[in-house]
Amino acid sequence: MIEFLQKYCISTTATVFVCEVYISLFWPDALLRHDILWQILLLCFVCCLCDFIHPFQETDRKRILFNSGIRYLYINLVVLGGGHIFRWIDIENGMMLAVAMLEILFVTIMVYVMTWKMHKKESERLNRKLQEYRQESRQTYEEFHKELQTKFPVDKP
């Protein structure tokens, strides 16, 4: 759940940024209504639901690439479909569609990179903790072993 919220926050922030670029390119004099913010929040939420398509930890490289492709297609459908419904995108305008797809790719890559960095940082932290635990366990075992030898010496023939 925490990872879902983190991805939602990252994707929403990146989406607001790319929306500003998009609006500046296609409607530089536009006065926006307040409901666009709700629309952005809704579409980002629906896009983040793609993590439930295959939520398990993937280890096979082909499976990771396949699932990433499926997720990317899902996100394109949600954003382009939602953009058409909310009248952000004229799907008959090739330039508008191309820019929207590039921005979707940018946001998708940004979310993947940020998530990967968070996972890497967490893995490093867990590995450090595991190393500390192993070191403490080894010291404790050696101290325990010495104490046993002192209390119960073993005569060697």
C-alpha cells in the first residue's frame, strides 16, 4: 500500500509537470477550470492501479519486460482515453497525440526509475542490517563458545 501511494505521488507530480508543458504547447492562452486537477488525480490513480495487473515480484527478465509493456499499454489507454473524454486531446491531431504519448513515456520512465531507486535504497539498508545482525550473531556465538570452554574445559588426550 505504501508503494502504491509513493507511485501515485510520483506519477501525479510528473503528470502535473508534463501537463504544463502540453498546455503551453497546444493552448498557451488557455484559462483552465479547476476540475482539471480532479481529472489529473483520477487518471493518475487509475494508472497506478496497473500495479495490480501482476503484483508479484518478478525475477525473469522476459517476464519483467512483458509486464512492463502491458503496463505501459494500459497507461496509454487510460491517459489517452481519459484525455479524449475530458477533451484534453484531439485524437485526430497527430502532433497532439505524439506529444501526449512522449509525455506518457516520460512519466512512465520517471516512475520506474524513482521506484527502482527506492527499492535499491531499501535493499541496501536491509543488506546492511543483515550484515550487522550476522556480525553480532558471530560475536555472540564466539563469546558464548569461549564462556562454555572456560566453564567446562574439555581435556584432550
